[in-house]
Amino acid sequence: MTGSYLFDEQDLSRGSLADRYGGTEPVRWQGQVVQPMYCEALGADPTMLSLTLRRAAPPAGVIGVGIAVSVLSGHVVLDGRRLRGVDVWTEAMSGGVEVELCGAGPDARFTLTPVWMGADGTAVSWTGEYGVLADRSEDGSPVLRCSTGVGAPDFAELVVAVGIRTAPTDESRYSGALYDLGVAMHGRGETDQACALWGQAAGLGHVGAAYDLGAVRFGRAEFDEAERWWRAAAERGDVRAMTGLAEVLDRRGSPGEARRWREYAGQGSRP
């Protein structure tokens, strides 16, 4: 894996999985890539992180398992307080729970790490045979399969589905209203009026409006504008816009960049 150090699974001299981590880089174990934590970037808007329990099977001697949520260059909002992180246990995740995260700069990101509680009630992490296998559900959202540090590695001890969405703000509600009105205008054939409304919504960060503007401009062969709006939406993670942007770039003689955007679209992730 380019840019990552995958520890040779045949070399057992480093002991436990925790001993093999050279920091935040993954290791390879029984043909699988195991991470010490799951990490994603945070945007400028407040983010709602949802954690939903799929399975909990703590090993003997462990009285509780959970996920430690931490924010780098930002904070967790909990009961009006700003915290660097919080431990979320299975009791809270059993029906699904949301945590508000706020980034404070361009390098803001959050991490999710397995945490467990021993018989003495102490929360423990980053030791023993702990680690994370990050899969994807059918809708493309992350599913974390976690092993605690107790006993042999077992990634069925804790399985959690992760959801990420932008927290609604007054600005996002306004942009959504503009977008919906634009959709109604477009449905009546008033395309120019729809584009004017979508332009306002996209200027406020509405991804769907940016995508629709790109689609209209592409249909009119206005490729400069199509690239502008599809790029804006693609950089915010819209897979449809990534595919459309690749088409525009191909037409404009940039096959290398077009290929990269198609790869991002295939992975369902933004650069």
C-alpha cells in the first residue's frame, strides 16, 4: 500500500498487534489490513457522527466495550461543553447515537478507536490485540469491526456502523429551501430561474444544487461552467459530480485528471 507501512504478518517478533503499530499506520494480519484507529477529515461545517451497534461480544474479563471518539484540531460538543474526545459505550450505541463534531482548521479530523473496560472499571485502549477492520455497508458507509486487547484477535467483539452528515444550520436550511424551489421551477420548465436559485444555494454550499447546475450547463455544452460546478460538488464528495467532471475533463483533453476522478467515484470517496 503506497504511503503505508504494512507489517509483515509472518514476522511474529513484535508480539501483540499493538506492539506492531508504528504509529497510526496499519499492519497486515492473516491477509487483512488492520488499523489502530479509523480516521476521517472534518469539513468546515459542524458534523453529526452516528454510531450504531451491530454486534457486541466482549471477551471474558471485559465488562464493557465501546468506541473512543477524538477530534484533532477541533472538539466534540457534549451538553454544551467542548471536549477533545468522548468514550461511547455499547449501551448508548444500541439504538444509535449521534455526536456533534466541530473542526477548527483545515487539518481537522476525527478518530475512532476501540476502548474496553476491565473488571476494575478502568477504560483501556491501545494495548494488546486491539485493532479495527474497516468495511463498507451496501450504502457505502463505514462499518468498523473491532478487536479489544484481551485474548486472541477477534474482530467480531464489537461491530459498529458509522454515519456522517453535516449538522443542519440556519444557512443550510436556507440553501435547502432555495434548492427545493429551484427543483420546482425546473419541473415547470423554467430552467433559467431554477439555475439562478441553484446558484444561490450552491454559493451557500449546497452540493445537490452544484451538481444540478453542472448537469444543466453540460447539457448546453457550456463546459467551463459545467466543470466549475461539478468540481465544486465533487470536492465535497458527490460521486455523480465526480463522474460528470471526469467526462468534462476527457472532452477538454485532461485524461489523467479524469481518470483520477473516476477512481474517486469508484471508491465512493473524495480526494
